[in-house]
Amino acid sequence: MGHFSDIDALDLDGVGPMTQPYPLINIMREDVELPCLDTDEVLAAAPASDERRFRVPPIIGLDD
Amino acid sequence: MSAIPSTASEIAAAVIAKRITARAVIDDYLSRIDARESEIHAFNLVMAQEARAQADAIDADIAAGRQVGPLAGVPIAIKDNMCTHGVETTCSSKILEGWKPPYDATVITRLRTAGAVIIGKTNMDEFAMGSSTENSAFGSTRNPCDISRVPGGSSGGSAAAVAAGFSPVSLGSDTGGSIRQPAALCGVVGVKPTYGVVSRYGLVAYASSLDQIGPFATTVADAALLTEVIGGHDPMDSTSIPLASPSLLPSVSQGVAGMRIGRVTDLPAGAEPAVEERLDRAFAALETAGATIVDITLPSLSYALTAYYLIAPAEASSNLARFDGVRFGLRVNAADTNSMYGATRAAGFGDEVKRRIMLGTYALSAGYYDAYYGKALKVRRLIAQDFERAYEQVDAILTPTSPVVAFKFGDKVDDPMSMYLCDIYTIPTNLAGHPAMSVPFGTGAHGLPVGIQVLAPALGEQAMFRVGGALEVAAGGAQ
Amino acid sequence: MSDSPLSSIVATEDQMLEGGWELIVGLEVHVELATRTKLFSGSPNRFGDEPNINIDPVTLGLPGALPVLNRQAVELAMRIGVALNCTIQPCIFHRKNYFYPDMPKAYQISQYDIPLNIDGFLELPSGTTIGVERAHLEEDTGKSTHVGGATGRIHGSDYSLIDFNRAGVPLVEIVSRPDIRTSEHAREYVSELRAILEVIGASDAKMEEGSMRVDANVSVHKPGTPFGTRCEIKNVNSIRALGRAIDYEARRQIDVLDTGGVIRQETRHWDDAEGRTHTLRVKEDADDYRYFPEPDLVPVAPDDAWVQAVRDNLPMLPAARRSALSALTGYDTRSEAIIVVVERAQHDYVQAVADAGGDAVRALIYVQQAFADAGPMPAVPAKDLAALTILERDGKLSATQAKTVLSELVENGGGDAAAIAAAKGFEAMDNSAVEAMVDEAIAADPDAWAKYCAGEEKAAGAIVGRVMKASKGKADGKVVSAIMQSRRGS
């Protein structure tokens, strides 16, 4: 992290952050159904599945 | 039957005019791959069967008098981080080895509609993180100009495929220079369009606000044609600019008379002498062709590398979190889900990927966000403002693409900083979201290719292709 | 809840808990929006389908997938904002990063420090105003079922199964300020919120089905001291359970503090069968979600025209209906009659009776008393009910008689009130006849009268009973009471 010391020295108080390179706003889509994926194809690519669901080991130690 | 042409535009014209069949074209390119691929290793997957079937379908369409697209019969190689439905897409990572996406990236759909024939998926640095393609989990790709040297990265396979003649055109992705730098090192044309011109839907994300898909080609005109085909608004990508695909081919031969070309006088030093010499010759050539050279400064550029290596890993750490063994890809079994995550990612990710994920996680963490990621976003705006000021005085800017010519395998792998410096001239345009392209312009040390980078303002592709076209003529590269 | 300025609401005397404790409650309510498709992709937003069929690359978090915002979700979120008196502002999305198997991208797209709706409030029917800090958009997760354990919970399970149908469904998270001081108010808040959400078409808001989920943040303190450490209560699946859970948790915390203990900041699980909360997760440090602005989405800035359209098209809300009924009848908005009638969506009906010439007050009372199961469109035509109210108002029927006619109207789905009354031989007695009966009753029961005159209101019953018996129910109870009071001189 020492390599980042060069920007530490900069005074950036008056500068706004730039999260997006091209300024767009209000990009939205209409509430219309689009085709879904094929469940069989998707489950076939799953590491483990059971009863048409993705199967994972017991969920211990994670945020609920 | 005529000989198989070497450019996309010629192939399409010949196929549409029925001078050659798409099948003949694809067979020819497949045989070139057969001859030299074991030496180069440009591909993770050669799609011989699918390609022949696609070519046959194009021929059938033409025979039946049905409409075909502007790339009819043109073979194209695709960097292995773009989703191809039912065809392995691995990002050159063990964690996606064998994964077949259930959908096509938008660029793939557009290529197919245009009649292009996908010939294979190309090798890359794992998850697009690297500048030499040495970070691939499936072995390196060799530079066709000198097989003891790297092709550059991360789109090394796509660059090498075109340089070796395995495909007239290919697609790569560019986040910090990953199209332009390998293009320079392999002696081909590479284009990164304006951020938002080409849809990212289906491109496996590395850094979302920096990634763009773009073409490799042997000619500037082919690169322009490809950009036209894949570019334009896509409703599946919220960051896609709501404009139709730009018209770019006419610009290629328009010349640079009356244009103002910027020379950056405070560019970070470090380019090899031969590279500097090539840049000087490029400026001279453009001046001869009627352009005016204007000295400009971009003072914030010296911070670009730092900003990039905070923003890109930060976004990547979040984008790569989905590789958790739950729904697709590699899973290393464990007693509980948390352990499964750890084991899967430890086994599935290479060292450079792990390094950048850790760095990115740190840059976003509570207490450090403002000092690192937050600050980097502000530096980004400074850089964009520098460019804005510069483009009031000039229409395009020239820099070297890469400070060095192709280096030998192993030269930089143990020194990440030295590897990161390969992108010093390319990174600023990703941060600003501007278009840039690399045009081969002679050779440097050891007779290896040198690329000159043309930068233009956002949506300035036409200016960029004008300059690129002129450079190509000056270099003696165009027909 | 955020760390924004704490509440300025102070509990009243009768709201305080035993021992001088003040209860502080804030509610976080997640509602599923009633859109056709998901928040960021076009697969259906549908409950109850076969597992993993409403899926697309975005829903599954597949490599290369990108979110695109659903305009209707923004519309509905804005309706919620307007209905809750919020400021609607230009906003952005953030990524909230954490690992969980039902979170396909390992981050949730939500809103962090610049949400769509801020600084609103909700007026409870009983009159208290509860601040609404924010109401923001976010995507829902998939659903996990745990197999092998005893209770179907994670603890002791052999494995878990994930269904992503629900992943990506649009949610609005409504966060109240910690202004709630009683469990009754908490229930009222949720009930009123539910009614609003339904009326504006934003959500069907059914706790039992999971389309509205309520988490309660509960703490206690002694007034004049800083707010206590709060605990978050989850798994509250009905309004009734909410009340019970808050009551239990408040008592639990008071017991701990009374015996010199310390409240740990934690998330607790409400067990409705056992009637208690258990520790789910201790929150030692705030979780680090590494929030950063979502680079795949662009800012949303609804223009003035859109906001105004939402305002203009918003249907009448329960609070406005209570005000309207208050203006119509003169009753207080907090009166039980008005609260109940609006809750049942019968305000329009009462207004219709008034429009048909009926007496508004009587209409309100009749509807409150006799139309509990009638729904918003009672079968009894408004003009029929109006006619009955007039008969009673004009003194042609006593209150008791009117009630009988009312029952018959309800049973028959309408009718001619005057004719029904006549058929039953109903007619009101005139006042002088009633006066005479009252005097006779007083004379017949001097003890009761003496007690009544001494101030024992209950003693009136004996006198009234005699009068009603003698008049065969024809005397109007109110008239009798009035006569008795004037005889007593009070």
C-alpha cells in the first residue's frame, strides 16, 4: 500500500468523485417480461443440485 | 476460386459476391491454426466443428438469396471472457474451467447477425488481470513475432491470433490497456472504443467502470468495420450510451489535413529510446500529411497508475465475489458453505487475481474507503478534467502505446510494479472513458513491433480513425 | 436504522413501562413491490412457481450479467415516498458486499447514503406521528431451505437448497425513526402502513406471505438518560406477533438491566410458539459491507413532472379519509368509529349515504355497528340506509327501534325502512309520554332514584329498565336519560 502515497499528498477537497466515465442518468426499462433461461440447462451447470434447487453444504458462520 | 483474402472487408466482399465460399475461408484459416497453433497457443478452444457449420449456414443463406451481414463468412476469434452460449468460457481461470454459459454476450449476437464465423476462444491473463498473458491458468501465449517473448496482455491470445494469421480479426477487452498494449507488442491494430459505445452485457466483468470490448485487426479499416458492427446502444447494459452505432469507415481514409494533434510534454518518462524515436517519426508523418502538432500538458497523468490500481481491484474484488462455487464453475467441497467459499476460491484463482482481490477489498474497507477508493475516484476526475482542457486545443493526442517492445517470458512476472508500468500510457484513457487505438508503426529494439497510440475525446472515434488511418499509410501498412 | 439524530418523541405517563422505563422502538419494514418483473431484469416477479424458473443471467448473478432498472419499481417507490410525506431526491445505487448462498452476486444492489425517499412521516390513527427516515429500493435475495435439522433451521442441518425465483424481486425498505413508544403504536404503524401500501397499489403487503417483512429495533432507558443498546428482532410474521415480541423483549431487557446486567447489541429471533426471543447473532462490530457506488447503474433523478404525476394520481389515503369523515360527521379523527370504518374501506359508502340525504353521524354509527363483514361495497343501497337515518333523526324511531330495522336491512340487503318500521308497529313515543313513564319509574323505585341523585350513575339502570319495560322498548333511551338528568337537576 506504500505505493499509493503519491495521491495521499494531493488536496482533493474541492473535487467530486467520478464513478462513471460517461454521464448518463435515468436509464430504465419497461416492466415487461423477457424470456427466461432454461432451468435444466442452468441446473446442469450447477456443482450440485437437488429437487430443482442449488444444493450447498450447511450455511454456518455467515450473515443471516 | 480466388486466394483467400487476409482482411475482413475483403473476405466479406468476396463471400457476398460468391467469389469464394465461407467454408473455403474457414477451412483455410483452420489450416493455418493447425500449422502453428501448437507453437503459439493463442487459443483456449478452437471451434472447428461449430465454425464449419456456421460457415456452411452462411453459404446456404447466400445460395438461397437471403440477406447476409457485412461480415459474412469472416472468421473471428473471441477473447475467452465473453460469454458464448453453450461454448466454454473460462477467462483462462481454473474456477471457470469447463463452464458453458447459457447465454450469448451482446457482441456475440451482433457478430452472428453480421454473418461472422466464430473460430475460437482465445487465451488471456486470468480474469483480464495482467499485461503479458503469463497469468493464464492454461499456459502462456507466444508472440508470433518472436516466440521467446510475450504477446502482451491481457488479450494476448486475440492479438497473437491476428498477428499469426489465425484469424483476420478478433475481439479483446481493455480495462487498462489490454487491447492496445498487446496490439502494439504483436504489431497489429487494436481499438478501445469510448466507454459505453460497445455493450458489456456478457463480458465477464473485471472493473465495471473501465472495461470495454474492442477489435484487433491487421488494418485500420477492418478495425473500424468491426467497431461499427459491435458498437451502438444496447438496452441490456445501463452504461451503454443511447446512440446508434457510429459510422467510422469513411474516416479511415479522410486524412488529417487541418487536424490539431497533441504532444504530451509531461508524459511520464520511461519509454525505450527506439519507441520514443517511433513517436517522433509518427508526429513528423502527421505533420507532413497536413496536421498541426500542438504541445499540451496532462499534469494529473502521473497519478493515473495509482488511481487505476485502486479503482480496478476494488471493483474487481466485488465483481469476482460471485465465483463462490454455489451456482456454476469450480466447487471444492467442504463441511460448511463458508469453508467451501474459501477452499473453492483458493484453488480456483491464480496468484495475481488473489493479489488484486485482496488489494481491492482493502481499498473499500471501512475506515480506508475515503483514503483509497474514494480518493482514487477524485483523481480520476482530475485526469478527466486535464483531458477536457487539452481537447479544447487539440483533436487527438499521440503517445507511445507501450513504453517497451515485447519482453521475454519471465522478465516481469516477479516484479508486479514493473508489469503494471507496461500500461502507463494506456490507463489514463480507461479512467477518462475515452477511445484510443494502437497502430503498428515500424519496429524498435530487436526488430520488434512498436505501436503508436491515438487518443481522442469521448465519442471522438471519427477523429481517432482519421489519425489512425493516416499513420497506417505513413507506416506503409495500408494497401 | 442509521445513526441519525435520535428521536425527540417522549412517552406520556401512561405509555411508560413499569419501573419508570421508556420503550424505544424503530421499525424496518421490507415490502415486495407489485411489479410484473424483477428490479433489474425481465424475469417474472411471481410467488409460488416451481423453483428456479423465473431466472435469467442477472437473477443468477452469472458472469457478464448487467442490471437494468425497472421503471415501474421506481414509480411504486415514489408512490410510497409521496404517501409517507417524504422528500423525493435524485439518488444512486450502491453495492452491499457480503457472502451468502442466496445472494447470487455476493453483493446486493441497494441504496446507501443517497436513497430515493427521505425525511417523511406516518400519522397513526390514534394521533401520534412517527418519523420515517427513508424508504429506498433494493433487490431481494433467493430463498434457502435447510434440510436435515430438527426445526428446518440452519442449526443442525445437513445441507441447504436454494431457489432463486425470488432473487431480484424489487423491495422498498422503509425505516422509521425510533419514535415508537408502545407496542400498540408499533402494531398501529404496521397496520396503517399496510393499508397505505395496498391502497396505492405498491404492494399487497401480506406479512404471512412474506411480501411485507418487519424487523423491530427495541431498547429501553430511563428518561433523561441516553438511549439504551438496542436489539434487532427478526422473524415476526404477523402484527399480533409484533406486539408480543416487543412486549417480551422490553421485559427481557428491563429484567437484565434491573439485575445490574448489560444489554448486548445483537440480532434476536422471535419464536412465536415459545413466546420468546433467542440470540441469533451478536453484533460485536458493525458489519463491513464495503459499500461503494454501483458502477453498472446510473443515477436516477425523477423529474418534476413525474413526481407531480405521482402526487396527482395518488388515491385517497386512510389519513385523508379519516379527516374527510371527521369533517363530515364532526367526530374526531381518532374516534373508534372513524378508525374502524376507514380500516374497512367503508368511507366512500358512508359518504354515499350522506350524499343520498342521510344523516352523516347516524350513517357512521350504523356502518360501524352493523357492517363489520360487509366489505367496501355493502349490499344495502345507500339511499335505503339514508332513509333510516332520517327516521331516527326526526324522532320517528327510537335508537333501539332503528337498530332493529337496521338488522333487517342488512339481512335483506336493503329495503324500505319506513315500511319495515310500520310493519313492526314501531313508532317513537312523544316526549310527554316518556316523561310520565320516567316519573312513574322514579316513584316505583325511590332507593335507586336516591342513589342516582347522589351521583351514582350506575343506579340509573334500574329506572331506565322500568321505563323500557313499560314502553315495550318504544321509549328512546337517550330521551329517557335526558329527562332523568333534568329531574336530577344535573
